[in-house]
Amino acid sequence: MAELRLGPLLRYADGSSATIWVEASRPCTAEVRCADGAGGTARTFQVAGHHYALVPVTGLTPGTSPSYDVLLDGTRVWPLPDSRFPPSVIRTAADGDGIRVAFGSCRWAAPPAGEHDPVGPDALDTLAARIAADPERERPDVLLLLGDQVYADETSRATQRWLAARRDLSDPPGSEVADYEEYTRLYYESWLDPEIRWLLSTVPSCMIFDDHDLIDDWNTSASWLADMRATSWWRERLLSGLMSYWVHQHLGNLSPDQLATDTLYAAVRETPDATDVLRAFAARADADPASVRWSYRRDFGRVRLLMVDTRAARVLDEDSRAMLGPGEAEWLRTQALEEPGSYDHLLIGTSLPWLLPHLVHDAEGWNAALCRGEKGARWARFGEKLRRAADLEHWAAFPASFEALTELIAEAGSGPEAPATVLVLSGDVHHAYVAEPSWPGRGPEARVLQLTCSPVHNAIHASIRLGFRFGWSAAARALGRRLAGHGRVPRPSIDWRRTGGPWFGNQIMTLTLRGRSARLRLDQARAERGGKARLATVTESALSDTRDGTGHN
């Protein structure tokens, strides 16, 4: 009899359809049955001895929240017996509904219940508890996970014990994951957490990778990539990482219409064992990043979301470095500018922040100039070492890409049909803040903000707290300009200021978008007596209102 190994994950949901992802213990037919009669079936496909299905659910009614069951070969496997959580539901949007978007990044798997958590309570665990206590009031309409959903290079003690039982950890890559099977262990550890499992079963999710899904500083430079390719273990790690990401995360990002025309998905489903098909795809993605698109667009009524790949799509040649290759940059531009006036809010999901503390921004621009050879070969060698040691690889480290994104945001936010807001959603930097840009002369009509929120559950070292607090200061800004001057780095075309934060903790941001209004809330996970935890609201504010149709009152 087939058993449910992982899932269900509610991935896509609109007014009439949804997709639900599962992993089963053997080949079978997966079925979703909703209480209102909607449902769907899918046959599992096989990758590396694992069996998965993405079940399309049709016949849903807009504005409803039917509960659902999952069956494998006709036997009900979800909800779990004696579950302490409310039934999993598929909440569908109705015309005119607002949308609540929760987002964050950087999640180490929480330890098993009863074990000490060295980094404090998990924001997603506590979010699940809040929703379970009051589903109608607290449930987000979508959860955006902005990178580092798993940590291939920083494994838990439990995973290291599991790894040691299957191979010698004295051989590279040591206690990091090495292959597809070891990646599946990371997803089990993260998504079988009871709170996370229920949360992902009842709140639709959109995901994009960051570096730790593969390795710290993934694709930081051409020199870094050459060094990695020279190792004995990197190719297997990379192929397995891309394969497992496609299966566990990327596939569910696609809409039913996109799935219906996806040739890779069709090939995976048609072959008895799709391991070689998916491995060949991952090899092509490595050899020619422009041949694959991990970025995607989702529309939620009059809210447009663009999730952007800022890792695999990079151009690393020092003379033409770019965060996005030409095709990817054109895709982003097309999606942002398509059908002006058709959306009230533009959300750009990028794991790496666009606007950073000024010292960090200037240091990254200076470092990029050094690495290009602006100060000679000796400085270039120093710059490369510094780039890797200090993680100098955000948008500011790709100056032309920073300016191109800035220009695109201004264009998308301008004109008579401008949206109310253009919001850049990011994570990565293990703290939260709000930053607002200003343009010389007349800026865009839309309210433009950088909203950064991380980690969901990870360490926040004292050096991070001190460094980022100082990074926003006037003294740090002056120091940054001196670095920029040394590298002959021109000033950016915009200025910006921090308008909220920095906040430190395991945390999650929530946007409430209704019509042309937008509100932001930041919640942090707080430990309480008796070992329990709760989400505490740290700040809540209006980002735009309807008084003049923009965020400018």
C-alpha cells in the first residue's frame, strides 16, 4: 500500500483551480477530494527512486474554502489520524478580494519537539500556530519563501549522523550534502515538521532559491565557479541541487496552464524513471544558464508578483558582470511593463536586497571595481578574496544591473496608469528593514519601497547586529563614499533612506493589499514560559492609501 512520505503542499491556487504536491512511498495514483466536490488526480512520476505527483484540482468555486483529503490508490492518507490541526483547506479568491502576502527567507529546520533550539523559536512554526488558532482572521493568502529553504552546506547534527551512516565524512564534501538522496533528507527534515507540514498544506506557497539551497556564495564570481568546478564533488552537488529544486520547489511555482505546455514536465511524466531526463536538464542549466528560466510571474487579482532568479541567471565574466543575463533582464522588463494599468501593486521578489545600507552598497561597488582591475592586478586579487570572505554579491556588486533595475522600477511606477506601490521583497541579510528611495527631480508616482525580512529561523550573530546598525549611520555613509572614491565608482542615480528597522530576530513580514491600499506588519517569534512560542507584532504601518491613489499623502 502506498504511503504519504511528504506533503501535501498546496502550491498554486486561484479562483477555480489549484495544484497540490505530494511524495508517495511507491508508484500510485494520487487524488485530491474537496468537500464541495472539486478534485483531481495525477499519476506519480519517479526520480532517483522517489515518487512524486503534482495533482491539478479543478472545479473550485471562487470565494470558498473547501477542506480536502488526499488519497493514494483510493486510500485516504491526509489528514493524518488524530491531527491536532484544523482541516487543510483550499481558499479561492473572489473578484475584488484583497490579498494577504506573508514573506521571509533563510530557514534552518527546527529541531524535534522537546529539544533545545539554539536559534530560538521558528517564525513559520509560530505562524502555523497562530493560523490554527484563528484560521479565518490570520491565514495569509500566499506565502513567499525567498530563498534558503534548505541548507545544503550547513546540516544539522541529526542529518550529519544520517550522512555518517551512509558515507565517510572525512571525504569531501564532508558534512554537506553530496547527492540527490541527501537532498531529500533536507526536505524531509524541513517539511515533516508538524507545524510546517500543516502550514504548507493549507497556505499556497511561491518559492525561489538563494545560495544555501546549493552552497554559500553560489555563483559569486567566475573565479569562484572555476574553483568549484575543479573539485571532485561539485558537479554532483550542483546537478542534484537543481534536480531536487525543480522537483520540490520549482514545479509547484507553475500554473496549470504553464504545466500543460511545459515540455520537461511532460517528459518527466511520460518516462518510467525520469532521473536521467532531469539530470540532463540540470546539466544543460549549468552549461547554459540562459537556456532555463527559474523566474516566474503570478497574478493575484490586481496584484502582480515577479519572482526573480538572482543566482543561476548571472553573467560572471568580469567585463560584463550582470545579476541577470540579457534574456532574463528582458523577461523581467516585459513582465513589469505589460498591460499598464492592469495592476495596483507590483511585487518584485528577489532573494537579495536591491537597497542596502549605504556602507554595504558602496563597499560592494568598490569591490566590483577592484575585481574588474580598475586598480591593477594586485588589487584585483585582493578584491576577489574580499568578495568571497565578506559576501559582497548583492545588486550593488553588479552596478549596471542595479541601475537597470532602478530604471525599470521608476518606469513601472510612473505615468497616468501607475500602480499604487512597487515593492521589492527580499531576505538574505538576517535582519529586517524598510528602505525608501528618492529620485532627483520628479520620481515615480507609485510608492517604491525595499522590504527586507530574514531570517525565518536562523542564527543572528552579534557581528550582524553591530555591522548593520552601523551600516545605516552617517559615519558609515561617509566611509562608504571614501571607498567608492578609491575605486572611482560613480554615485548611484538615486538616494535612499531607512524608514523602518533594523529589526533582529526570527521574523516574517505580511503585506495586506486591498484595492490601492497597502499595509505592512512585521511579526517576530518570541519564546514564552513553559517552552511555548508566539508571534508578536513588532510594527504595523500603512504603505499607501486611497486618498490620492498613491502612497503620497
